[in-house]
Amino acid sequence: MLFGGPAIGLLLPGRELDSSALTIALALTPIIIAIASTAFGTESSDGIAGFIWPALAAVSGLLLVLAQPNLGDIRTDLVLLLAPVFTGLGAVLFCTAHPQAPTRITTALLGACVLFAVALLASRLTGARPTFSLLAMACDGIVALLGIATLSRLGATRWSSQFTWVPLLIILEGIVLVRPRLTAHWFTGLILLIVAGVYLLLPPGHESVSETSRVPTLPV
């Protein structure tokens, strides 16, 4: 689920699916993570709103900067719905199931290989003839390994900030290279992405100051 979420378009190709629409959809992953963490009992429901607004802010920022997604195709709509759901659930399940198992990273990568092998077979059965690049496959494997290691280290919520930071960095790179005319929409969208990314990347809060600084009263 973790790797199949962003790549769900390989299994359910929609006519109107493009990279911008999938990027906007994946920005909703922190919401799925917050809901799933609460449902599985790993997080309290009190702070669920604190992880919903950054995702909504990121989506709003991307909508101001990127092209609006086309929701006229039912397969495209299904892909855009399943992408953040699968990714968020996969991240939460990976962090909660057997957290001390030494082989879980290897198992996750092998499961992803099986998934993409099935997707490749399905594409061949439909008549497609995809090309291969060993260098590209090696780079994808390294990126997947680093992603799993980061998820194990940071946790699901902080890991999901990549769906805000990566589009932001690509947009900034495009601004530097292309030098488009920046409008108020651009500045507002970039600010929303920065705020959402920073908030999602912050470590989880500790106990409140009032509780940690409580000093017992000594009898006089």
C-alpha cells in the first residue's frame, strides 16, 4: 500500500490523470495518516485537527500554483481518491505492525517489487510495451530504500511532509529556471506550502508545560 498508493495510476490508468492532479491528491496523505492513527489507537483523537489543516493548506497552495485537476473521468477520480488513502494507510501500518522486526524494511521492498512486477505484467497483457532502464530501476530502488528508512526514523506524519516539500522544491526550481511572472496567487500558494511543510516536519509535541513544570507543594 505504501508504494502502490503513488503508483496506483499504473493499475487504474485514467484518461485525464496527470502529474499535477496526483501531486495535489497525495498532499492529502497527512489527513489519512491522522485518521488511521486515531483509528488504530496509536494517536489520540484530541490533536487530529492539528494534522488536518496543514494538508488542507498544502492542497490549497498547490491549487493556486498548479493546473486544476480534471475530475470528469470516474477512473481518474478513483485513482485520486485511492492514492492518498493507500499511501497513508500503508505508512501507518508499517509504523505500527512489528516495529522492532529487523526484516520489515526488506519485506516492504520485496512486496513493492512483487507489486510492480504484477503491474508490469498487467500492462503487457493490455498491449503496452514499456521500456526498461537498469540505471533508472537502481535509482528507484535506492529512493525506495531511503524512503522506508526515513519512515522508520521519523514516523508517518513527519514522513508525509515529503508530499509538500518535494512539490515546493520543484516549483521553486521551475521559478528559478523559467522565471515566470509571479502573481499574488503564486506567493500565496508558496507561503501555504512552506507553512504546511514546516508544521508537518516538526517533531511530535511533548507534555504541556503546565504538567511538566508542576511542583508538589511542601507542607509548612
